[in-house]
Amino acid sequence: MSAAALPLLRGLSGRIAAAWRNHRALRELESLSYDMRKDIGFRSTDTRRR
């Protein structure tokens, strides 16, 4: 592997890791109940009227 490819791979792996952490955080937030998400101000796609 050439030395020029290493920074590219590091950057790519960093972006992949950041995307995975973001995905996991969103899944954790979305697993909360609607009322809890509403209390913390997280926008919901839940369009049901109460």
C-alpha cells in the first residue's frame, strides 16, 4: 500500500465511524417513547394527533 493512500483510508474510516455513531445515537433516541422525545425537544416523524 502506498503512503499516499494511508491518509485517505484514515479519513474514510473516520467518516464511517462517525456515521455509525450518529446512526446508533439516532436509534437510541428513536427508541424512547413519544412523550419522552417530546419533552427533550426531539422532532418526531410521528404525525398522530392526540
